[in-house]
Amino acid sequence: MATQTVIQEQRLPKFQEDFLKSIFAQADALKGTQQPFAPQQLAGLSSAQQQAISQATSGIGGYQPFLDRAAEYAAPGGVSQFMNPFENQVVQQTMQDIATQGAKAQNQLAGSGVASGAFGGSRFGVAQADLAGKTLEQQARSAGQLRQQGFQQAQQAAQRAAQLQAGLGQAQQQMGMQDINQLLGIGSLQQRQQQAGFDVARANELARQALPFQEIGFLSDLFRGVPAMQSTYTTSQAPSPNLMTTGIGLLGAGLSGGMFNNMFGG
């Protein structure tokens, strides 16, 4: 009995086969390609930040000279720097004025003594000595008051100067810190802007490197998304004839024909 073998083969249409071959070829090419590396970059200190650091470093202790002068003025010896340089002249002039007034008083006393006939007497001498003592006492009291007043004024001036110097030192430090903070703020903005530029450049480079792979992925997704238009090819294969069986059959057919002819006079 004859048998038949049927072979069915499902194949994609040629355009789909070519498309799939193209995807594999691109993927194979990328497999051996060394992709460039996009390292991260860190923004350095901006010019404003460097200026702030330099200013902060150079300004350390800048207030100290003011504090030193304040301490110098507040010390006992600091008062002498604010003494009135004309104080001695004032004292001397006052002493001279008192002496002049005393001399006038002595002359008046002598005139009175002559007029009364008591000039040169004991009472006149006592009065004269008393007036001289009062003159000296007035000179000493006036000189002391002038010098005390000058010292107090110098002391107050020294205290005000010390406070002023301390205030100037504090103000300098505060203003210096304000400048530094402003520079740091500007510098941080510059640094963030530079870092943003680095990040954008790196992201663009990574996107450029990933583009071929994304393209292959897109083509692959596109291929999977299109229904496969498969075709079925059927091939029938019949077995080869058996020569022995065929020969026997032919021989039998020949013998049968001869006998038939002999029997029926053929």
C-alpha cells in the first residue's frame, strides 16, 4: 500500500524576514562596539565663592586693632592721650591772675594801714600774712579744680574713644560678614548654574549613546506589534516504486495475457 508524507513549513513574508534580519544585524553590530563613557562632573568653586573665602581668610582678626586701641584708651594711661595740651598754660594764667589780685589786695591793705597809722604794726603784719595765705590757698584750689576738671574731661574722652573703637571693630566685622555672605550667595548661584550645565551635557551624552539601543528596541517593538503574515507551504512526497514488486506484477500480467490468448484462440 502506498504512503504519502506531507511537510508543512510556516514562513514569514519576505519583507518581514528582511526587517527581522536588519534588526539582528544592527544588534550584532552594537554588540561589538565599545560605547564611550560619560563621567559625572562636579562644579568647582565659583569665582565669587573663591573671593568670599579669600576675603574671609584675610579679614580674620581685622577688628583686633580697634579692640587694642579701645583697651589702650580704657587703661589708666590712656587718659593722658586726651589731656588738654593747653592745661598748664590755663593753670599758669590762673595762678598769675590770682597773684595779681593778691598783690592788689596787699597794696590796698598797705594803703589802709598808712592812712590809719597802723602801717608796720603787728596787726598790719598779721593782716598782710593772712592775705598772702589766702592768695596762695586760692591759687592751689583753683589749680586743683582746673586740673581735676581737665582730668575728668580727658577720662570721659578716653572712654568715648574706647567705645568708638570697639564699635568700629564690631561694625567692621559685621560688614565684612555681610559682604562674605553676599559673595557666597552669588557664588552658590554660579556654582549651581555650572553644575546644571554639566548635568545637562552628561544627560545629552547618555541619551546620544542610548539612541542606537532605543532604535533597536523601537524596531523590535514595532515588529512584535505587527501581526505575522505567515504562509504555509505543503510538499507531498510519494515513496519511490519498488522495482521487484513492479517486475513481478508486469511478469504476471504478461503470463496471464498469453494464457488467455491460447485458451481462446487468440
